[in-house]
Amino acid sequence: MLANPLEFASTWPAVVARFSADAQMVSQIKSVYGAAPSQANLSDALATYQRSLPEPSRFDRFLRGDASAITADERLGYEKFKSYGCVACHQGVNVGGNMFQRLGALGNYFADRGTPETRLDQGRFNVTRRESDRHVFKVPSLRNVALTAPYFHDGSVPTLEAAVAAMFKYQLGRPAPEADKRLIVQFLRTLTAQSLEKTGNKP
């Protein structure tokens, strides 16, 4: 995964060097492991984090055969999510997180936003320096998305409802009835891990 060109396209020496250049991270890693950043302790930290991830969502229970885990409207929202094409990018077990896409593929998000572009708006261009990567970002996972406002790389979209509307405008390039958008939002709320759903805490 670390060296996969479609994932992180990196190496352990590069990762260790990046952590070693951050004084705060070096201090934190030393406080836990008693040593400077290394492949061994960074691997252990990542594995420890992954083991801490919350239990599955109601949608996971539905996929495993529990038809009562989500409501009829939530299931209809899932069907809308698929039929409108949201799954073209938000796919796989994490409902996203496995590809890169241009923000504003079918509309000028940055011009419509009404504020000057910043370095962060350039996306992967900042890493690759390829013009084709300007405004290209990793498609985020939608796991726990109901708890992670504000949305997008710039935090400019305050609500899940507004984020869904923006996706229709800039990524799908098509209108949709407000009722369909509401159903999709209801479906997205089923992706909240059950332990977080109970507390309302962010992941």
C-alpha cells in the first residue's frame, strides 16, 4: 500500500525522513517508543491506530444481511446514491478513498466559491508539478461523513446537505430533486460507526 503508485507512491525511508523532520512528531514518537521515528515504530503506531477504529455501521449490518438495520428511506437513498453515479468515485469498503479525481470536473468550483485560490487548492499538483494534477484530490472515504463537517479540502461547505448539492453540481453535472438529495443524505448517515452514532463524537 505504501509503495503502490495508486495509493501513497512512497517508501519507508521517505516516510521516516518526513516524520524525522517534524520536531513535534519526533518528540511524540520518542515519548511513546523511547526512540526516534523508524519503520518499526511507525508501522506499530499505524497498526495500533487501525485496531482502534470504531465498530461497523448500520450500513455494514445491512450489507451482511440484516434488512432491518436501515430504514426504507435510507435504503432508497442508497439506491439513489448508486443510480446517480456517486459510486463511480465513492466505491469499495470505505465508500471512497481509493482514487484521485478533479474537484470541479463538470463545473468551476473554484470560480463559484468566490475567494482567491490558495496553494492548498492546487491539490496533487503541489506534489507532482503536473498540470493535469491541478485541482485533483484523493476522493475521501464517506465513512462517518455525517460527523466530519465542514467539508471539502478547504472546509468551505458547512453541512452534509450542502456537500451533496455541490457534488451534484460540480462532479455529476446534473440536477436532482431535493427529495432525492435528502434521501442520499439519509443513506450517508447510515455510514456512521455505531459506537460514534451513540456518542456523536467525531472519529
